[in-house]
Amino acid sequence: MLEIIMGNDNEIEYNWEIYESLTSGPHHAIDITREAIREGADAVIAVGGDGTLHEVVNGFFWAGKPVTYHNKEVAHPTALGLIPLGTGSDFARTWGWKLDPYEAVDRIVRGVRSQVDVGVITGEKSEESHYYINVADVHLSAKAGYYASRYKRFGNLCYVIGALQGFWGHRNHDLRIKVNEGEWELCPQVTALCIGNAKFFGGGMKITPNADPCSGNLEVVILQDFKWHDFILKLHTLYNGTHLSVKNVSSRSAHSIEVEDISGAGSIFVQSDGEHLGFLPRKFSILPSAIAMIC
């Protein structure tokens, strides 16, 4: 069985027998994915952008554990596939995939699988774990993404509009981080903190250029003490991935990072794969080789 989950603004035809599901609203793809896996689907294919993919990835998990087919005697677990047709489709950029549905279908038909890592985000003890496959981010970039989601009808221009709104009234904040269960570190005047399982976000910015979804680690990139004019002058470096050599930008590899707002105001935005998740504090960890992906 092949389950195809389509964002409700996409339309495409296929030449083989499939089970097609059209999402009816937010979070519906999560439920469809869980049901498909439990019924023994060979693969779940997300048709859409990073938001649709994000929901499908979360559907691979339930109550902190992977969802499984009730019949244990299966040749292989359910795989994840992607036909990228969304606004940003940033995860597809890491793999060098074009926004071409015919090319994507050919890739899925070939069926080559690779184990990919998944990021997991936890917060308060009562909260359920949240999963992501692309990039999670904190503060300005997350706030800009929150606003950008309101303007997706404008295509990639939504990221520019979101950034302008995010800058309005923005202030850099002192945060503290704990990397790989080590000691707490002070990070003064943080503008944005990005935790990448893959390389791109925001419609093509190569924000975590060393990230590899098959590496077993996350790349953490921190921008500190940036002003609005710094982004204008250095925007090209964010798109081509050369910003790691810019002053006040640091990068490190990690398998976990906890992030807290020292002020405790609870107003520092958090998002993953372009989806708003609330506010700090949060812990970001890696689940190595968590999903088999058709690539």
C-alpha cells in the first residue's frame, strides 16, 4: 500500500494504484500518516511544502515512540517520500531536488531508501515531544517565520514580509544554552539561534550549511548582536551559506541543546520547519536514523 498525502491546494495525477488522502486542515496529515503506518503502508508520500512534510514526519511518532504496523512480520518499515510543491520546499534543497513532480515520481518509483535523522523538541514536562526534519529556530527568525505564514499567498515574498514584521520592535536577548548535557553557557545578545538537521530555511537561506540529515548530529548556528542593517549588508551570505565567517556568527555540531531565556519573560519565539511551536524554554535533540526516506 502506498499512501499519498496531498496539501489541499495541490493537484497531480499518477499512473499506478495508490491510496490518496487530501488533507482537510491543520494536523490532519499527522492522523492520516499514523493510520497508514498502522495499516502497513510501504511508504507515505507527502505532496506539498515543508509544512505538509513536517506534519507527515510527526505522524511517524506517537507518545514519544515510533508508530509501527501491528503485524511485526514485515520486510521493512514504512518509508517517507516527498513530492515538493510548496512555497519554500527548503528540505528538498538539501537533497538538490527540483520542484518537478515528474522527477519526484521517478525518484519514488526507484524506491532507493536512506535512513535519515529526525530532530525532537521537548519543553515542559507535560508537553508531548514534537518532531522536525529540516530546521528549528529561535527568536528573530522564528518570529519572522510566524508572520510569514500569514502571507503564503504571495509566494516567496512572504518571507520578506515576515522579516520586516519580525524586525519591528525586535530586541536581541541574552540566552543561556546547554550543549550535549554539559554546563550552561551564556549567549549574550542573541538575534537568532538555528538548529539544523538539514541546510535551508526561509525560502532558500542556507542557514546551517554543514548540516546533514544522515550525520547523527545537528548543526547549531548562533547570530549575535545583529542590527537591521547587518541583515541588509550580509543577506547574501545567508543565502550562499558563507555567513559562518561573518563576525558574531558561530557554529557547532551537537546531538542536543537546551535553550532558555534568561529574563524568563516567555516571549522568545520557537518554530520548526516553518511551524510556530510557542516560546522558550525548549530542548532540541537528534534521533539518528529515525526514518527510512525515499531519496
